[in-house]
Amino acid sequence: MYSKRFAALQSGGWLRTFQRHGGHVLIPLDGTQYFCSQKVSCDNCSSRTPANGKCEYYRAMVAARAAVGARKLSLRTCAR
């Protein structure tokens, strides 16, 4: 998911201000769940069955952020 976005940003020169030693860019990743329900779901929801045996529907995402001083760049994508 991120490789296409990263390549587009890199080829467009957007990452130059975030480069540090040796031209590397530090991009931490953070995963989060932002919805969970045993009753409400849609076609884009993931599902799991915890130990209590009741099916849960949930949405999750991975976010990447590069920051140098006041300059910030965020990339978000849904895990599904």
C-alpha cells in the first residue's frame, strides 16, 4: 500500500526536506482500530471471533508520519 505512495512522493521531490543522514527518511508506522461492533458491519469490515465466541466486526488502519521540525507529512490507509 505504501510503496506506491512513497514512490510518488519521492519522485515528486516531496521527501527531500525529510531526508537525513545518507538520504534516509524515518517514517514511523502506527496501527490503530477505530471501530468495533458485534451488531453493525459493512462489506469493508474485518471480522474476528474472540474467546467469548461472539463475532466482532471491526475497522483498522495503519498511519505513517514523517516529521522534521515544523514540517509534517502524513499517509493513511485502511488495513482492509
